[in-house]
Amino acid sequence: MIKILVVDDERDVEHLFLQRFRKEIKSGLMQMNFAFNGDEALSFIKSLNPFDLVIVLSDINMPGMTGLELLKIIKTEYKGLRVMMITAYGDENNYKNAISIGADDLMSKPVNLNDLKDKLLGL
């Protein structure tokens, strides 16, 4: 089972992901959890064995703790945890920053959910 934490300040992302991946969730291929800011994400990760979590999908631009700040903490404190960054701003600077901090992948919004599904099922 692929256990995923989606971090995005836009709450409609939860509904979108649950709708798109409902078959994979229902069949037990995926488990999705949601956090709406970096602090919620860290609280969730700290509440479990991080190796029970396969990947974090995080927006880069969020109020409060940014996705890049969250990425730095995860890659420092939970080295084995994969992180895919998602940004509405597919600029070269965000890409370079995310990769230099240790992001395992980067996707631009609007996310092509078929491509995302292929990437997640390939983990």
C-alpha cells in the first residue's frame, strides 16, 4: 500500500484527490492523508513512524511555513521519506531550490492526475 500525505493550503485539493483516486483507495492500493499547512504536516509525520509513510506531496507556496521550508525539515529529520513538490509556479528558480534541498520530484499545477497516478503507483 502506498501511504501518502498531501500538503496544500487549498482545501478543495482533498476532494479532488479523493475523487480521482477513489478506486485505488477503495481497493487498498493507496491511503491518502491531508494536511493544510506545514505545521499540520509535521504534526502528522511526528505522530507515526515516518517509514509508515511512503511519500509527501507538498505545495511549494503556502502561507506560514512554505513547502520548501517543510521540505528542509523533512529531509533533515526524516531522511528516508520521499517528497514530491507541487507548484503553480513552474519556474526554474523553484525547481532548482526544491531539487537542491532534496525533493525527489516536482510537478506543476494544474497537476496531471494521470501522470501523478503513474508516478505514485511506480514507487
